[in-house]
Amino acid sequence: MNIDSLINSKWYPVIQHEIQQELDQMFKDDSGREDSLLHELERISSQKKGWIISLSDPNLPQSIRDEIHMDYQRAESREGDIQIQIERRQKREEYMAELLNPDLVVESLNRLDEVLAGENATRGNLELSLHIDRIECFRDGHVKMKMCRLGSLPQCVEFMKYNSIDSEVVVDSDAIDRQEHQATPRRRAKLRVESIGPEGKELNTAAAFAADPERFSGLGPEWFEEIEFDVPHEKHWYQIYASEVFHRRQEAKLSYAKLAEEFGVTKPTVRAALEYYLETQPEAKDNVKLQCGGKRPPKFDLSKIGPEARPLWESGWSKLKLAGEFGCSPPTIDKALEWSYAQDGLSMPTKEELQKAISIKSRKLHNEGNSLEEISEIMDCSDVTVRRYLKMSFEAEGKTMPDLRRKSSGA
């Protein structure tokens, strides 16, 4: 966008006229205010001198000293505000021309377009914060977005906010918010922007402005526009293709697996599509009846696996390792072990009981003078596993395990 297209647009002349009227009214109502502000500056200066004299008293209580310090800070802040107002009043015409400078509007709009087209999400968030006051989202997908018409003229936002506040009366806006709403908007975290370079100072100022949830407070409702819309509910694959999947199954008598392969999805997705179609079309009926189940796994003889797996398990083999050894599943190993113990009238020990028995066995071999390598070979496990079981045995007796490396072969 350039200046010509801005000036010839439908919206800019309108908002420019409204801002001009607002500023003219402000300055008209403000006649004679400068003398009042100068008088207030003199009063603040006198107060500051008095506070400085009071603080020089070494016997002044700390509580009064702290209170004077806070009053001094507030007075300094107010003094700075008054000086800005006086300076603006003295440069009124120049400042008005600067506020309504079309070059600034074009620059702001073009910057927004460039930032949103780029990949810097932080800068995009920052620029949108100048145009969007707040976004309210509801559970049913309804959204309300409150836009500020002065977003492309942020300098006017600050000016009008500042001049709309009565300097003599301090209004607690937070208290008003608490009465009208159940919760007040929290202050956002300041966006991280690049602070180096010619734009650094400007970006930091804009980031501080964007973090304030009350950045547009003080502006009249005429400067805002509310846009309401509903977020469309996105349909899932099974909802979109439910009819196609259903009719294809009835036509070709295909199983879930065949349908999944044909449509390039999973079996649960195909099943969900059929169920969704039947729910939404009560008169429809799935007439395809196919044999359920596939090829059953081979049956294993527990009487052959149990006697061989039991001693290995008691030596520390895991059920997963045993399943790989015997070519079956861990549940089959579990059944085989239970069968083997049942033949001796015993119940299958728990994992803790088994570990305790293995630790006792490894300790017995250790007491008989076997080295760590020899115990590892006898128990058919690694020396690390043997060391762990020996440590359990010594800890059960409240003893510290000796350095077994002294008993290694060849020592």
C-alpha cells in the first residue's frame, strides 16, 4: 500500500476525520488547563523539597521514611506525566500533524503485511497486539474478537488514553473490572524481541505495550469493533468416507482388513467408519457376515517346556528370554512354569521369592570358595548378575559385600 491508495480508501478518511474531531474537542475542553498543570508542578516541587528535608532527619522512624519514599516516587511519576502534557500542549499543532501522518499509517500496515507473511511468530504476535484487544473463545466453538480501529495509529492510542484520564481523580479500573467480571485478564509475558539495531528501542516499547491487558483502556466504544464467528468442526476421515466404506463393504463383501488395505487406513478406522454410518443411518444394516478370527497359533506341550524352562528360570533367566529360547510367548512360559511346579505340589514362587533363592545359591557358591567367574559359569549368567545377587545376600545380613575382584581367577 502507498499513500495515494491509503488516502483514496474508504476507511482512512473516515477515521482520520473522527480522530481530528476527537483531538479538536480535547484541546477545546482543555483551554486554561496548562496554568493548572504548571501550578501543580510547583506544588509537587515544593513537596519534594519538604520530603528531602524530612529524610535528612536521622531520628525519623523507618516506617515514616518508607512512606515518604513511596510518596516521593509517586510525585516524580506524576511530575513526568505533567511535563509530557505541557510539552504536548505547547507543540499542539505539530503533534496533531504527527499523529495523523499518513506515512506512519502506510508504514504500519505494510509492516503488518510483511511480518505476517514471514516466519517470525513473535513479531507477528507483537504486530497483531496493536490491532486486537482480546479474543474470547467459548466451549461450543464460538469466538468473539474485539478489534481496535486505531491499530494502525498506535501513537493515537497512547495520546487519547493519556488525555482521557482525569489527573485529579484516580480511578481504580481493577476494582471496576472485579465488580463486572468474575476474573480479570492477567498480564501477558513480555515478548522477546531483538533489542539490537535501529528498531531495537521501538520493538522493546511495543513489546511492553502488547504485554499490558489494559493497553486500550480509556478509549471509548466507538474505537472498537467486535467480530464474531464460529470455528468450523473438522470432520475425521471415518466421518467423511463412512458412506463410501459402507457401500463398498456391502458390494464386495470385504473384511475390515481388506477394506483397510483398499482405502489405505487402519482396521480400527474402517470399523469406526462403518459404525458411524450405522449410527447416522438407522435404517441401514451391515449384511456382511464373515468368519471371525485368523490362523490360530500352534499349541505347545507344557510337559516338555516346563521341566527344561524351570531350572533356567530359577537360575535367573527372564520369561522373555525363555520365550525366545523355546520359540513361544511369555504367557506360554508362565503356564509351563506353573505346570512344572504343580507336578511337585508347589505353587509358583513370586519374583521376589525367586530372587532371594538365587541370591542364597550364589552366596553358598561364594562361601565354598568359588570365584566370581566360576559362579557366573555355574549359574549360567553374567558376572554382573552374580554380583547383584551377592550384594542382595550381604545386605540381607547387614554386611558390606567384599571386593570380589580379589577372588577372580588368575589373581
